Amino acid sequence: MGRNAIETVLGAVVLLVAGMFVYFAYTSAEVQAVKGYEVNAAFYKIGGLNKGGDVRVSGIKIGSVTSQGLDPDTYDAVVKMSISSDIKLPTDTVASIASEGMLGGKYVRLEPGVEKTYIEDGGSITKTKDFRSLEDQVGEIIFLATGGDK
């Protein structure tokens, strides 16, 4: 009977430690959506960017992708982002879709401009760079290497 009690207590300790680890990982991994003001950007293609993806400036997370949709007039992909309220983006900010590496996820990379006016809540980033997949880049290299510009 004593052995069952020890096993039960040990099992409870293991579950408690595992729960503490999950809590620590969740709070330190910055997986929560950033609350702030909303900004939109239109891209020709977004290359696998998902809802909840990061929005970064200089590698620092300042926002989250809240939704994505299709513009019925231009058929561009419209990405809605929530940007932290303490970050003000100049109106000449450039948005692009970037990858964390060969197997990494996609995120929105923002390059703030120099304008003294800022994008308002619900505003749009008008300067965007489209996502270039690895296949696009390899195709371009092959095209240039074979003299396909003739």
C-alpha cells in the first residue's frame, strides 16, 4: 500500500513540473497576439503567411497578423495586422513577406520610412514587396545563368 502512495505523489510532482514548464514556455515564447491598432497591406502573393504570424521591425516582434483575405477588385492578398500601440509607423513604411529560413515560418517584415506623418488605426501600408519563393529565386538564377535574357 505504501508503494502506491509514493507512486501517486511522484506522479503528481511530475505533472506539476510539466505544467510549470508549459506555462513558462507559453509566457516566454511570445505566442500571444499583440493588441494595438490595425494596419492593412496588399501583396501579390503571401507565400504561406498564416494568421497569428509575427510582424517585425529589425527582427523585433511588434505585431501579429490578425487575418488575411482577397481584394475582389485587384485579386491581391490583403493582410490585416495588429501593431503595438507604442509603435508608430511612418506613412512611407515598406512591408514585405520574409521567411525565418529554409524550413521556418513566414512573417511580415516592416521597414519604417522617414516621413513625419504616421499610419492611423485602420490605415494601409501602400509600399509592399511581394514574396519570392525559393523556386522563384532558383528559376531566376537559372534563367540568368543560361543567358535567357536574349
